[in-house]
Amino acid sequence: MKRASKKYQNIQEVLVLMLFLLIGATAVAQEYKYEIGGMAGTSMYLGDANQTALLQGLNPAGGLVFRRNFNFRWALKTDLMMGKISGDTRNTDNVFPGHAATSFSRSFYELGGQMEFNFLPYSDKFAYLNTSRIAPYLLAGLGMTVAPGEDRTFLNIHLPLGLGVKYKIKNRINLGLEYSVRKLFGDGFDAPSSEGFNLDNPYKIQSGAFKNKDWYNTLMFSITWDFGPNNRKCTNE
């Protein structure tokens, strides 16, 4: 009985220790709560004039990024971005009604939010928690895209999905590289003008949520700065 009681006590001690370590890991989840910085890279179009080439029609893109770090694994990112897309039906194998050809170019603006999941616990400190200063991650979220045109403005929600990698080069400074796709729920993104033949439902067929809709991709490099300490010491000053 005494041996069984002692064994049960040992198990309790192990469970309490594990709970303490878990609480401790959460308490020091990140040294800083927030990140803010800029990003620059390229934006690309996917639609009727380009259905398969992910890196075709490279155009400049850039913006601001803000991130709320909840712990080593999870973060919420908000971005404000400006970019450009372009396309030419002569660069595709698609056959359009009347064999018409058209090209377009337009700028767009995006406001979006994405949840990020780091595959490794991301930090350059807390080595006892097996943290890593480099971490690949996945993202998914929701946003809004607006694109002014010659005589029509495109406004629609988008669903972003992507992957990236973060690297903390030193305390408070992070580098990032991210590739993502934006699924739009409209087909007028590649039609800045209503004049002549355009790519707003060129086949004149009924569309669905994922049929006859446009996409765009981004490949972005970012640099951010950490602020907002999680565990600031109390003082009597």
C-alpha cells in the first residue's frame, strides 16, 4: 500500500511539474507582443488571361504590416498593401468568343488579416523551451481588395492562403519572405474598362463561388521591429 501510495505521489509530482512548465511557457510566450514594419515585392495575376503560370506578369507591390504575437506558435497579422496586375490574352492558349484579344493593367489596394501558425516556436531567446530564430509558417485569413479602373472600380473580398519563413536576425528585428494567393469572389478584377472586349465573364456563362473568378498572388519580403514587452518589471518610480 505504501509503495502504491508513493508511486501515486510521484505521478502527481510529475503532473504538477508538467503543468508548471506549460504555464511558464505560456507566460513567457513572446518577449514582445507586437511587430510593425514594411514589405516589398511583386504581385501577379491569375484569371482568364493567365490560368496556370504562377510567376507570370511580375509587377511591383509594397505596403505596411502589423503583427500581434500571441505565443511562439500563433500570430495575427494585418497588412495594408498596394500593388499592380497586368495580363494579355495573346499570352494564353485560351480561345475567347470571336477570337478577340485584349490586354489590361491596373493598380489595386488591399486591407487584410491573416492568422499565422509557426511550425517551430519562434524566438531568439528561451532556449530551454527549444525555440528557434528561424520558423516556416502557414497563413490563412480574410481581406478586402479595391482596384480603380478607367471607368469601373472593382471591390471584393478575398481569401488569402500562403506560406512563408521568418528569421530573427537580432533582438527586435525580424526578416520575412512570404508567398500567398488571394482568391477573389468576382470576375471583374481583370476588366478595368467596360469598353470593347474585356475579361469580365468573357464566355458569358453562369459562374459559381470558385468558378470563373479571379486570383492574384504576392511574393513579399518584409522587415519588422518588435515592441510592447510582455513581461515588464514593476517599479516604484
